[in-house]
Amino acid sequence: MPAALLGAAGCVVIVAAFGAYLLGLAAARGAYRSRAWEMELFALLGVLFLAIVLAIAALARPALGNRSYVRARKVDGQMRLVFALLLLAHLLLAFLFVRPGTLPAIDVYSSQADACRSLLRGADPFGATQADVYNARESSLYYAPELVAGGKILEGFQYPPLTLIWALPGYLLGDVRISYIFAVIVSAWILFALSPDRRGLGIASVFLLSPLTLVVESCSFTEPLVYMTLCATTYAAVKKRWWLPIALGLFLASKQYNLLAVPFIAYFVRPFEWKGYWKLAGLSLATAAATILPFALWNPGALWHDMVLFHLRQPYRFDSLSFAALSPWIMKVGPALVLAFVVWSLRARNRVAAMFPAAYAVALLLFFSTSKQAFANYYFLAGQALFLAIAALPASMEGRAEALLA
């Protein structure tokens, strides 16, 4: 992608995004888990540190008035054809990975399939148990001891209800992963709609043809849903403002760690005022609560256990690509780093909608790189959120310029 279409800060974000993608691929491959892992781990953690620094540096660079952010050539029939071929290519690749009878031996998949099965039987998927798909040694590494008994995992559905609702159509079609393939397709369409030019086409092609995207789909990780709602939120912020509370609410409801994004709602309030912030945050949180309320009324204790307590009790994962591998004390300073970044980022003068996914990506990188669990799907989401910021930047800048002229 030509540098003239991105600007200096944009090029820095692209480098940071590819760094996050590299980390995701390394985490998916897992070679650093062997005993002779030190050099490779240090190299990967170096890439992680560089990605965080570059992303923060890009956020610190004022963008308004930078002429290098002008739009590229508008979309034409040829670009639409190329985009359609990219979608088709991804569908073919995805269904080569996701085939009936080739189910992944991973608890993420079994948990969603069991939850869909329970819901269709009229049973509460929260508070139930699920089959342990690992052997005894693996289970001792992946779960807290008190959560494993008799070949069962003593937790039900560990994700928010919106994830269950989204996975259900795929389950009815034969595989929950079909729902996430559809989420990837919708996300790519929104990316191209945000930036209908060579910039958007390039970003969509990275997303659709990346091996990491296929890994995330084939393992039934839920991040494609998170990313789709993040794309919808960003699109609403720059194109359809009246959609924003709903899209943002669904984004917040799609994963527990999205509470990290609540402070960054300030980027959507231009000019900033606390009344506007609390109004947008309140409407969005109410939308998120509406997706949880039916299950909370059904069995509030089970919902709290599966969505919150289960994750707090989980042990440090040896296969995490995290700075915590160097020393456990790093996990204690992680929240302070995230808080410091939030305070710093909200002091920025150049508040535009595209900064929302970028700041969210940095918060994710800081949070997971210092946590007890950090896997391919998290770095996939952080990297792609940075690409989303690049796709949304021209429309965001146009919106801010119009606001300043008004």
C-alpha cells in the first residue's frame, strides 16, 4: 500500500498491526513452548514491545491537516470485482479449514457447541458442565484444579450471551464456526465500505487472506464477532451516527474485556462534553445489558460464575505469549499500565473516531501482554483493530473537518 495513502502515523500503525499479526501467528504455532524456547520467546516479546510503542507513537501524532491522509481513487467496477473475488477466495479457504467431521480438539469449540445444544433443549447453558476434551495432564495446565472433576469441566458457557446467540445459527447449520466465517465476511464488507478505495481494498485483502484469520475461524475463537461489532461501531461513528448507541452496545456485550473500551467512548463525542459522553455511554451500556438480562434473570449466580469467576480462577497458562513468562510480578503492574495509557490517550487533542479502534488495540496489547493468558486470537483482534483505524481515518478526518467548519 503506497505510503502516500497513509501518512507517517498511518505507516507506523501498519507496522504495529503487522507486528501484532506476527505475534498471533507465533502464538498459534506455539513453537516457543519447547524447553529450548528462550531466544524465540525473547524475540517475540521484543516484537510485542515494539508493536505497543509504535501504536502509541502513532496515537500521539496529530493527524488533522496532514495532506497525506487524502482519499485514494474512489471505488469503481474493477475494485468491486476484486473485492468480490477476495470474499469468494476467503470463503473457499475457510470451508477447506472448516469441514464437517474435522472438529477442533479445543474447549472453545466444545463449550459453544454444548451451550447451543443446552439452549435448544430449554436448559440454561450457564451453570452447566462441559466435556473435558483434554487429557489429565493438559487439563491440569489449562484449568484450576477445583474446576475439573470426573472428566467434566465445572463451568458452563464462559462467554457473554451475545456470543451464544451469534453461534446458534452456525450450530443449526452443522458447525458453530460457520457463524464466525459469516462475521469475517461482514467485517470485510464494512472495512471496504469505510474506505472504498485502494486503501480499503488492501486492508480487506490482508484481513481475508491472512493465515491467522483462517486459524481463528477454524478454532472457533469468538474474536470475529468482537471484530465485526467493532467495525460496525466505527462505521456508525463516521457514517451513521444514529446507529452508534446500538452498535457500540453490541460491541461492549460481545466480550468481557471490552470494558477496556468504555473510556474511549470519548473519541465519539465531538466536541467533547461530559453530558454527551454519559448519554452515549449510558445508551450503549443499556443495549449491552439488554443482551444479558434474559440470562441474568434465568440464573444470575450461574451467569456470574461462568462469565466472571471462572476467568478469575484460571491459572497462568504456560502457552501464553506474555511478558509474564519473564516474571510473575509483571501481571501485577499490567492494570497500572493500562490505566496510565487510558489517562494519557484521553488527553489527546486530535480526537477522531478512528482513534477509538486504535486506542482499544493498544489497551488490548497492554492488557494481554501482561496477563496470565495471551493467545493468537487476542493478537489477531489487536492487529486487525489497528488496520480498522487506518481504514476509518479518511472518513474520520472528513467528519472532523466538517465539524470544525460548522
